[in-house]
Amino acid sequence: DQQVKQNSPSLSVQEGRISILNCDYTNSMFDYFLWYKKYPAEGPTFLISISSIKDKNEDGRFTVFLNKSAKHLSLHIVPSQPGDSAVYFCAAILTGNQFYFGTGTSLTVIP
Amino acid sequence: EAGVAQSPRYKIIEKRQSVAFWCNPISGHATLYWYQQILGQGPKLLIQFQNNGVVDDSQLPKDRFSAERLKGVDSTLKIQPAKLEDSAVYLCASSPQVGYNEQFFGPGTRLTVL
């Protein structure tokens, strides 16, 4: 029962272009969403988050969009840099701090 | 500020053997989580502690997995006996309190069961 899904296991983007990573969820009770970034042999690190009462949150090159009616969120990275190459996980939180993670998307930014 | 510490980083055992993992969360963090991440999947919560009490262990296979956080600080996760399907990365995370919308992860322990 995968409540949070990332349907693209991998994505390749040219340096300087936009990277768009997508995430879909099934539970309308999720009230907070996060994106984590993971390098090999390291634990995930927090990147950006959004509350369910908002539809957009921006932090530098990173923007997260939330479409509650479609149960869909996306992470935009502009411009993409080679150092952004990593696995990106979206996560959703139910009240009570229950985290549900997606399966991850491996981003490769080509110099 | 020191991050979440985990040891060992890697462990190889044979099936039916026992193994234990250790986690030291960020100082002052009351909430501690253990996750299992199988290759190609996202992290799956095994158990959540608030101080030394269990908040959620609904996905912990209790016939073989156990975890404790006796003094409300560091924690150990044990598997006894291990099965081939337990091969995964075991991640520990902490957060200041329940309801805090971010978790801080350690580097993980990669377990291989042969």
C-alpha cells in the first residue's frame, strides 16, 4: 500500500535547464509535504517543504508546487547544477508525525 | 551541532544470525525513528520513540525485530534471527519533538544477509 508514489525512477537534465520531479499521493489527510535529497552512502537531508494550506513554496533555486485537487506535488530546480545529482524523495506527513516516503527519483545533471 | 550518528556503517551476516545497530540522535531531540530502506524503495518506518516510550511500532516485525531507547537518548535496533529479505539500509532519524515537520537522518547502516 504505497500512499506516496514517484513514478519516474530516474531523470536526466542538462546543466542550466529546469529539473522537474513529480510525486503523487493517495491520502487526502496528509497535511505537510517535504522533499529530501540523498547522496550515495549518506542519509537523506531535508531540502524544502510545503504545508497543505499553500500551493507554492520557494527557496532559492528550489520551488515546490502542491496541487491538492490532483493530489500531486512537484519539485522544480532552476537552474540545475551537477551538484544536484542525487536521489530525491518526497515525503508526506499525517497528523501525529507519521512520515510516508516515495520510492525516489534519481536525478542526473549532465555538465 | 553534531548530526545523527549510527554504527556500524556496514554489516554482513549469514541468515539466522543476530545483528544490532546503534543510533545516537542529535542532542536534545526527543523523537527518534528507525527506518528500513530496501534497494529501490523509499524509507519505511519501523518504530518511533518519544523519549523512551514507543509511539508507533505497527510496522515492526516483532517476531524478529526489537528496539529500545532505555534512557531516552541513544537507541539500538536488533534483528534475531536475520532473513535474506532483511538486507537493506537501516536509517535512524531524530526530531526535536513529535509534530516537528522535519527529521534529521543519520548515514545509515547497510546490512547484507547472505
